[in-house]
Amino acid sequence: MQLAQNGVTITREALARQVSTTGTGLAVDIQADAPHGSSRDADPARCGIELKGNWHPKLMTAMRTQLAEAYLIPEQLHDGIYLTA
């Protein structure tokens, strides 16, 4: 509740990038956006969070190939979280 009051939004399966004209796209598992600075027009601080189970066949490579290369770099973002369970 306190996060929402401060303008923080958490989105599941947030579209990170459109990859075709048929409506398909790449979606980061969780995206957190928070306002920063004094201007309401400023872009929010954004963090993408990619989740993987420890059984996932691409567990050891998806941090680079999925989180960094598919989600962060195209959006010129520098930080993300790779969460395994």
C-alpha cells in the first residue's frame, strides 16, 4: 500500500519489447517503476526482474541472453535482478 502511495508500480509480465507486428513481444517477469526527481515528466527509475526455477534448462545463461540482452540493453537500462528459486 505504501509503495502505491509513493507512486511505485509493480507489473507482472510487462512488455519489454515488441518483436513483431502480430502482437508478440518479450515480457520481463516483473517490472518495478518508481518516480524520481522533482519533475513529474521525468522517466521513472525502472528495474526488470527475471525469475527462473533452479530446474530451468537455461538457468546458467538466461541472465545474459534474456535479462541483459533482450530486456535491459535495448531499453538502455543498466540494472536488473535475476532471481532463482
